Amino acid sequence: MSTSAASHLPPAFPGRAPWGTASKLRAWQAAALDQYLREQPRDFLAVATPGAGKTTFALRVATELLDRGEISRITVVAPTEHLKSQWADAAHRVGIRVDPQFRNAHGTHGRDFDGVAVTYAQVAARPLLHRARTEAARTLVILDEIHHGGDALSWGDAVREAFEPAQRRLALTGTPFRSDTAAIPFVTYVQDGAGVRRSQADFTYGYGDALRDGVVRPVIFLAYSGSMRWRTRAGDELSARLGDPLTQDVTAHAWRTALDPKGEWMTSVLRAADTRLTEVRRHVPDAAGLVIATDQTQARAYASLLRGLTGEPPVVVLSDDSGSSSRIESFTHGEQRWMVAVRMVSEGVDVPRLAVGVYATSTATPLFFAQAVGRFVRARRRGETASVFLPSVPLLLQHAGELEVERDHALDRPRTGRDEDWSPEDALLAAANRPENASADQDLLPFEALEAQAEFDRVLFDGGEFGTSALVGSEEEQDYLGLPGLLEPEQVAVLLRERQAAQQKGRRSRGQEPAPERASHREVAALRKELHQLVGAWAKRTGQPHGTVHAELRRSCGGPAVPQAGAQEVRERIETLRRWFVGKR
């Protein structure tokens, strides 16, 4: 970084105080600022992982440009109403006055302000108004989470129309990718060797970099599988195990069954998450948890479950509720244990005390997942870890394992019209953008959840998997839930590997280590299918839940849950069930 950029403090400016301690930028912020001041670009895209401090960087750029007289007005464009206020508060702390209450009907902001904070929806509603405001003064436009400029064709067109005349445009994002191919305004695309245009950031600071620098917390993912049963509109009852190799439709139904507030899966997972939060609060007394729900109906139901489990009413945040922003603000500085929300806190909202999360939504685009996990990674002190509980769904486990992988926004994706070209991300992106009160639409689908049993599946950390399946409430699950909340990332990895080795050694000593298998994946799939059919028949005969039958088989035969069991272990359970049917139990 240049000396001028490193040592510069804003001169006396009416109504604005010097940066003070805020001038001590993080290394990545100082490097990005130095590059910006050196290049003086009209457009600049900064990609930094959630929790790294994009707001601080952007406001430092704004103060530099104001002090040099290169701009006289600021417009911040944010995804949500709450983030407008968050930006205004952050700007106020460095002496920049931004009006978050500006409405299109106002036409212009008051004299007391240096600019305004608006939403992308506001801009899309009256792009010509915002263009006129941009043309009226030398304007810096800060486009927060710029990927929202591609949410809809009308939004992208509106952003481009409104801010094309801007003196400077600073685009920010923590997740520079989308599942569609809508071009994002003011982002540079470069063609790769395959002829695909990919977004090109001017400065990138990824999660891996931030983790090594201690800027963000490491995240431990605790995945839960289990037996699911549901009824179709035709009246057919189907069952499957979450985490098994399943078709896309069956996976979606099993996933939705797990998230049903009336099933045992959600109750068990919320109980485990609260146990983990209690452990963390032994070290961090104000640590809090967040449940991210699919829609408002489920959010309220989860809140009721948490109240029954903890004896404390959680904070419920619904984005169409006028008091949502104030409740988030109160929760941020309070000591309540839990908050339940839909999508309002999945992006940008800063609640540093969040340490435990439950990913209880059926939305699974990499964009949404990364933003949701981003709510838990902001570090307050060295050594904190975050824990996120999630369903054992292959797509989610893939996202968790690839958290440190950098992804660019790619255009020109080939589409042949074949089913394999339509990924689960494409379908779920539409679900992520639908209104939160769409639960009524879900009720119209041919689906009724009947039963959901939870089993602890595995731990994912630093791209690796640790542990094997164990029933909820087992010693193995409690072993992981008791992980201290203040360990260095390297210590967490060592501890997890030691526990995994001890568990495997214990199984070998009990003769439970699976024998080497030469069965093909098709043979294993056929055996698992036969086992599930027999379990269903036994459950119907005895009235026992499917999960209870599977648990009895595991106690009788040993070995891991079905998704991790070998062919011989599955055969042993099939034979055991057959003996039960003929009365040789």
C-alpha cells in the first residue's frame, strides 16, 4: 500500500469527524483502497466474503472521494429496507450523512444529507427519477450485493438506466455468482477458453483468505439424516431416508418432510442446536442462534417449538412486518437466545453474536446458502467457531464442502433443453425469490408429511467429513455438540480427527468394522430398496415409526445408518427382518 493511502486522514470537513481508529484498515481493505486510489476507475467490483468488512472499505472510498472533491453526492443501493438503515448508521459513524428514509415520492434528499440509501426495488420502480438525481451532482453509487442487479431483467435494466451517468460506481458482493445467466450491470465479463463469459472482479478477498487471517470464524456443519414418510395427492404413502441416493423429486419430498414442524426431525435438530448454543454460551455469554425458515408459516411454527424447548420466546423476523428492522436491531444488542426468520437475515444483516444456525429452508442455491452461512462467520475475537445444523441433503453438503471455493458468474451457459441441463439450483432459485407467504402455494402440491425421524449423520469442517451416523441423543452426537466454542481452526480439525480415529478404533474392537465389499453401486442400491420396503411393511404391521424400526435393526445388527452401511450389513438387516416376520425374533 502506498504511504499516502496508508497514512491519509480526512482533513477538517464540516459535519464529519476524522476516521480515528477506523483508519486502521484490515490488510485486504488497505490493499483494495490502495489499488482503487491508484487506478481511479469509474467502475470497481470488490468481492469479499461475508463478514470481511465490505461496508468499511466502501465508506473509506467514499470519504476519500468526498475529500478530494471528486464527488459531492452518494447513493447506496441495498437489497432490503433494513440494510438501508444499517448503511446509514455505518456512514454516520464516519461523518457521512445518508438518508435511509428517502422515498421516490420525495424527489430529492434533505439538505442535511450527503446522499441517500435506496433498495433495488425502489430504483426499478422509478429509474428515470434516480437517473435525474445522479445527473444533478457528481455521484458515487455504491451497489451493495450487486448480484441483485440480475434478479430480474427489469431490475438490471433499471439499475443501468438510473446510474449510467454516475461519476463513480463501486460494486460490492460476497457471492459473485448466480444460478441464472442474467448479466449484472456494470460488471466486466471476460471470455474464457470455452467461449463462456465470466465476471471479473477488480479485487477479491475470499473466505479461505479471511479464515487464515482470523477475520472470520471457521464453520462446523452438523448434518442430520433420518427416515421420512409422506403421502401423495393420489393417497400413496412413500418413504425414504434423507441422504440416500434418491431422485430429485424424492429428495425434495423427503427434505420437505424433514422440515415439517409437526415431525420429530425438526424438534430433535432444534433441541440439538440449543444444546450446542448452551455449550457456546459457557464461553460467550451473549452468543445467539438463528433458524432460517422457508416461509412465514414455518417460521412461526419453529418459534413455537423453540419456546417449548427453551422456555424463552424467540425473536421472530418477517420481512413484510413493519417492526422487523427494530426487532433485528434489538436482538443484535440484546441477550435473547434465538431468532427465527425467513430470508430477511440471509444477506447483509450484521448480527455478530450469532454463533449457531439451523438451516431449515428448502432453498439451496449456492448464492442463498453462502449468504445464509455468512450470517455466522463474523468474528469478534480470535478462536470463535460457528456451528450450522442442516439436513443431510447432497446439494447442501456439496455447498458446505465448497465453502472456500471461488466461483465467478458465468454467462452463455449452453442449454439443450434436456432434463440434465436443468439443475436443482435453477428450480430452487425461483423458490428463493418467491414471496415469503407462499406457504399456501405449497399446500396445493400433491404432498402431505406423515413422519420424520432424525439421526445425526456427520460433521463437515474445512472441506472434510468427520464421524459416522449415530442416533440423536447418542454419546457420539453429544461428543460433537460439546465441542468448545473457543478453539483455533487447527485445534478444531485436530480434535475432530482424534475423535474420528477413536470412534473407528472402538468399532474395530467390537467387531463392527464393515468387511471389504466388492458389490456394485447398483447392487447396494437394490439392497437398500429391499430393506426400506421390508421396514415399511413391518412398520405397517406393528404400527411402529419407520425410524424406530431402523433403530432396532441397528441395535440388533450393529453398523452405521443405511446411507453409510455396506452391502453385507444391509443383507444382515434384511435377514433379521425376515426372521421377525416369521416369528423368530
